[in-house]
Amino acid sequence: MAISSLIEWIKKNFLVLVLLGVVAFLVFKPTSIKPQSVSRYSSDTSYELGMSAPNSMAKSIMPLPQAAPVTDVSERMVVQNSYLSLKVTNVIDNLKKISQKAEGLSGYMVNSAVSQPEESTTANITVRVPADKLEDFLGFCRQLAVKVVSENLTGYDVTDQYTDTQARIDTLTLTKNKFEEILNKAVNIQDILQSQREIINIQEQIDSLKGQNKYLEQTSKLAKVTVYLASDELALPYAPTDSWRPSVIFKTAVRSLVSTARFLGTAAIWIGVFSVIWIPALLVIYFLNRRKKL
């Protein structure tokens, strides 16, 4: 009996249910919001340093398995990367100062990005500075901060890789010289063409390896530093050491309240705008149902 009554009620109010479904779809349909951001990029490759480097060079400075410790540490080639998370009062102003400081130390800006949500401004910048001036640059960055939230410095020794690559270059050079001698003495066209192909192939390998070593030389001389800036500590890429902080919880709760209020306000606006459709429709349905009862 209850099921038949429900079916009867749905038949009588079918149009109302359809209308409510349309209104709900229009109000709650997802909308894409693009963050307001400004970015600047400049290539951080060996070509920027006037070198010829193949695509495979990116793999050359990836974190390598740690080699056995050595006693002779003179003239070791170490690729240094540093990461800083800084809480500052003025993100944009300090971003400019960091870029200017890097240029003043004979370095350059690799890339930078600024995001300006309504809660707080955040930014990050990556620069390269001479390795012997790295401590000077890091000290300058620390002075800009209200609080140094996190700091990390890593180094990868690529001396053995550089030495092995140089040995391969020497071996290939000797092989190339042998083929050049054969080419100079060859009289058969087939021997000449074969020697030329081998010489070209070997020369390409030599150029590629030289590019890799050149890249290793430059990256060991220029340390890469990535700095994250934010006026709000929570916006920085780190895990808070204190698991329960009332002030942080209060800020999070306020932001959640603001987001909820915006959502409800948005829904009210959508319902109000589409009232020109659903109010007349409801009135028509109301009068039709009233006439049926009469």
C-alpha cells in the first residue's frame, strides 16, 4: 500500500521533481577555478652556459649510488643542491632581493613562480650561484626570513663519473685516429666509405661524452638553490614538528568557515538568478494541481 502511494505521489509531482533536479544541477555543478599566478622561466640547461649537451645529460647528475669514501679529497667535483623554506613578511619584495643577490654573485635565475591566493602569497625561486659563494648566498637568504622553517643541502660526487667518461673519450680518440690512418691508405671505394662512416660515428660519441663532462664541470661550479617563500608558515613545503597547535587549528577553522560561507552564498546567487525559471514553473504546477482538485 505504501509503495503504491509513493508511486502515485511521484506521478503527481513528477514535474516538480524534474525541476528540482535541474536547479540542483545548475547550483552544484563543478566549476574550474584557475589560481592567480605569475611565472617566469629561463632554461637551466648546458646550452645556457654555452655548451653542447645531449638529452641524456639530465641523467648524468641524478643522485648516484654513493661511492666508497676516499682519502684524497683534493679537487673533487661535487654537485650541490640546496633547499630553503622561509617565512617572510613581504614575499614579492624578498623574491626580487634573492634574484638580485644571485646575479650580484655572478649567478643567474633558473625559474621563479608566484601564487597569490586570498589567504596568503607564496612564491618559489630557483637560482644558480658559484659553489664557492654558496654560503654567502644562503646567509643572505636566512637574514631575509622571519623564520627559517627548513633547510637542506645535498651534494653528489661526480668525480669518478667524470674520470670514466674522460677515459672513454681517450679510447675513442685513439680508435678514430686508427680509422683515419686506414682512410688515408684506402684505395677501394667500399673501404673508404666504411672508414668514413666509422669516423663519423665515433666523432658523434666523442662529442656526446665531451658534452657530458662539460656539463658536469659547470654544474659542479654552480650550486643550485631553491627557495620557498610564504607569509604563512603552513603554506611552505614542510611538516610541522608540533602535532597540535591551537593557533594553526584556529586559522584552519576560520578558512573552512569562510569557504563554507562562500559556497552557501554562491548557491544562493545561483538559485536567485534562476528564480525567473523555477518560480513561474512552480506557480504553473501549483495552479494545475489546484484545478485538478476542483
